[in-house]
Amino acid sequence: MTLVEARGVGRTVELPDGRPLTILSGVDLTVSEGDRVSIVGRSGSGKSTLLNLLGLLDAPTEGELAFLGHDVRRIRSGARDRLRGSEVGFVFQQFNLLPGRTALENVQTPLLYSGGREFWRRERIARDMLERVGLGERLTTKPERLSGGEQQRVAIARALVRKPRLILADEPTGALDLETGAEVMSLIEAVAAETGAALVTITHDATIAARSNRHFLLRGGRLETADAAGASSAVEADVAEAAA
Amino acid sequence: MMGWLARAATGIVSTIVEALEELRIHRGRVLLSLIGVAVAVCALTTVVGAGAIAEQAGRETSERFGGRPATVSMSVSTGSGMPDNETVAAAWQTTLDRHGIEYASRSGYGTLTVQFADGAVPVPVQVVDPDYGLMHRVRLAEGTWFTERDADRLAPAVIVNEAFWDRLGRPALSTHPTVEIVGSQPITGVITGVTPAQSEWDSEPTAFMLTDSFLPLQPVTPDPMMGAYMPSYEMWIPDGSADELLMSVDQAFEAELGEGATVDGWRSDYAAQEGDPFLPLKLMVIGVAVVILLLGALGLLTIALVTVRGRIREIGIRRSFGATAGRVFFSVLMETVVGTFVAGVVGVGVAIALVRSPLMGMALGGAEVQDMPGFPVEAALIGIGAAVAVGALAGLLPALGAVRVKVIDAIRF
């Protein structure tokens, strides 16, 4: 089933001096259930903007973007928020856990916005999810006292607790060491596989990108299809240029 | 329909749960910001509650002088001189009976010469009937007020003030202390009660005596210096129909007295005045309360605005997980409303304890209040209502600010 379909999507913002800045243009992308998509690109190439569009956090200024067959520009703001809450799970590079709340409370947060049984059974569901990501013993621990890997696992549990059909991971291993990053990716993929969710990963890491079965390269705001090797070399070229 | 209701109920409950969770997480900050509101609500409620006691004290003081609402006083005169007291008393009684008036009293002033240890002293005496005590809220420091049976005593009952009692050496009333009333026919009176001093200037002996006990002591020929005993005739009637009843009683009393008699009746209680005599006090109380509350609201608003600025990232995260703009608005609003509600309850609780404390009662003249009003429910409701209103107002701007947060920018904040 097609989850997201972008046709000629572009995003232009206005700079403080009034000039327009085109971040994305002519993006064509289809994401279906079960897809593993990686998007690589240099800093400022528009990766996060594309992720925001796919995750209904932003709307395109040109082209057509459909989510579950609905034109996102025609979905009212509240309905779009609810759709995002039930169908999209975000995993951020900096984890973005709510400070002062325990791991259990963090994972319960998305369930506060779901109606009916999920809300009333939120503690049970969140507990099960944390056990699923191996943090059954750290339920009442606050993020400040968790390691980077543990924090990202809490973030994954939170992103997946409502069983979204689309998981958007923005540099999910960017703040982790190589080994922990690989573990975290394995976990995301495993949980996504259980629910049949699509996983779209934005990364700078060639090994992370290589785990996907569809590869894209963002260059100057344009999305190009690439194979695993192409994506990998693009990342390496990016790293080399940054080092120079 | 049921599904919609269930969803709406879940939405409300989840918003409150979220607000309570936020309050718990930020309890330190919340506590600091709500102390101001709790103090303001406490002050507001205390002022309103204490105002009610002060008003009651003022009302009772007024009633001691002019009688309870509605008290009507009547004076009687005839063209050919003073009517005979017994004739007037009989006409008065007939008029009262005809109108079914339950509480009435004659009230006049006279003088008795009382023999103290250091000599005979002329003592001003207020001459009344038993109902006068209830009609004028007469308080007693010792003993009891007159009853109908006191009129039959051979030794007349006398209720004296503290200055009088002091001059006798404050004898215990259980020993039935007597006092010598000198004159052409010396007589012994029995002290049955003592009225408390009204003020520090209340230092000369005075007394109350029943009309039926006093009249036989009067000389046949009135004292040219003091004049004849001329009572006014008072009755306590329902406030609502006072004017009609006054007119009817006036005419009936005059008719009963016969040709040539004139009866002048007027309302002597404070409620007969135009407008609310306690309005200036009420307005002052409300003014002070509003200023206090505004100061509390200002403090809360400042903290709430600063807090929302510090929570932009958190709001962005919540939005990314499905919180709608409306949900964020109500959530932020509910935080202050729930918080101020709790602060309001605490403030009202402290206010009740304060207003009911003996110290406050004394400060407000509560010691003199016979019908001490309970803590006014409206004061408690005003306090909690004001707290919630302050929370809603102070939460409105931060809530609007929270809704305007751009999710993408907030997540990267």
C-alpha cells in the first residue's frame, strides 16, 4: 500500500531580506508499506526539509504530495496533526526526549493524543514497548541518567508505540558510536518489520544507508535515485569535502 | 453519538492528565508562581469574609440603637397635654393585638436616685418592656434579660451597666445583690443582669428597668427639672410590609386613643435609610480585593510567559507526536487553570482558618457580634472563581504563544 507519494514536490522559503530560497524542487518519491528507504546528501541539501514534508510537519509550496491517498494541502491542520500522530513516528538525531520525565512517561506521551483504549491503557502499552526495546529495567529512569544508546532506544519506543505505518528517522545514529548505532538501527528495523511499517532514514553514515533496499541522493534540493554503492560514494565524497 | 461522546470525554480527561503531569514535573516553578495566586486569593477571600463579619458587627451596632429591621417607633401627644400612661398602654395593647404584632416595647427614660456606699447618686434609667432586649440586641455580660414575670416582683428587677456594678463591688448575681432606690417611698431593687461597657467612656452608672416596675416609683407630680416620663412605643414588624403596617397601626392607635390624640410613627432601624448604608464598606473591600488579585495575576502571567518560551522545544516534540494546535492551547491553558484552582482552594482554606480565628474576630468587633455569620459561601466561591479566572487569563497569552510555535523550528530549538 502506498503511504506517501510525492510528484514534483518543491519547498521554497522566504529569506529575511525577502528573497526566495528554494530548498527542494521537483522531488518525486513513493514510499510504500515495508519499504526501507535511505536518503543521503550533504548538509544543507534539504534532507530534513524532505523528512518534514513526508512527516506532515510541513507542506510543499509546489507539486503534489499525497499521504494515504489524501492531498496533504487539503487536509485541515487538526486532521493533519492527528494523522501524523497515528501514522508517523519520528526518531530524531538528538533523541528529543522530554526532560524530567521517566522513560515510561516519555513513551506514554504520544498515547496522550490517541483516543479511546490506547489512552486508557497507555501505561501498559508503553511498558510493553520499553520491554520490547530492552529497557524493561529502566522504566522509571529519567533521560539524564540514561546512556546515548538507551536514550535513543527510548526515543524509538516512543516513535513506535502507536504502531505508525511510516517511521522517519533523521540521522538516528548521528549521536551514537558505531557499534551502538548499528544496534539501534537493527532495533528500528526489527520493530518496523514486526508492524510492516515503512522506514525512511536520513543519514550521513554509508553503512547505515547501505542497510536500506532503496537509496536516494539529495543534491542541490533535487532527489536522485542511487544504488547502495552510489549512495556510499556520495557520502564519502561529502565527508572528504568537509574534511578538506 | 456515544462514540463521539466517549472521544470527547477521553480528550478532556487526557488534557487534564497532561496538565497535571506538567504541574508535577514543574512543581518547583509552579509552586513559586502559585504562591502569589494563593496569597492573593487568600487575601481576597479573607477580605470578603472579614467584610461580612465587619458588616454584621456594624449592622448589630445599628440595631442596638435603632432596633432590628423593621422597628417602628411612635410618640403620642394630645392637644390638652399628656395622656394618661395607663390609657395609652391599654390603647397600645389593643392596637398590637388587632394587628397581630408579636414584639413590642415601650421605651423611655427616667432617673432614679440610688444609694451607693459613698452616697446617693441620681442614675439615668432606660425604661422598657421585656421585648426590648430582643428588638435591640441587648447584650449582657452577666445574668439574664427581663422576662414577663419580672414585672410581678415585689422588689423590681434592675439591669445595671458595668460602672454601676463596679460601684457595688461586682457582687455575684447568684447572691441576688440588691440596691437601695431612695425617694419618697424607698424601695429595694434586685440586680438580675449586667450590661457590658459600650466604650471606655461608659463610666457613669446607668440601668434598665421594666416599665411596669418603674411607673409606680414615679411621683404623682412630675419633677419640673426632669419633666414627665414620656415613652415612645416601639414594635418589631416584618420588613417587607413595614410601611403599610406603620400607616395602619398609626391610624388604629390614634383612633383607639380618641379625639384630640396625635400619633407620630417612624421607622427607627438602619434599613429605613435610603440605599445600602454598608455600600461604601463593601466597595472598599471589593476594590482592595481586585487590586490584590490583579497583582497576583500579573506575577503569574510573567512566569507563565517565561515558562512557555522555555518549553518551545517540548511543545514542538509534542506536536510531532500528534498534539493538535487546539490541544496544545488547552493543555497550556489547563496547566495554569488547574494550578490556580488548587492555589485557590488552598488560599480559601487558609482564609477560612484566618477569618475564624479568635484574633481576627476580636479585631473585627466579632466579640460583640451575637449572630456571628458563618464563613460566607459566596466569599469561598468568589475566591476559587477568581483563581480560575486569573488562571484562564494568565494562561491565555502563553497558550496563544504556544500555538504559534513552528514545529520544525521548535524541534531544532
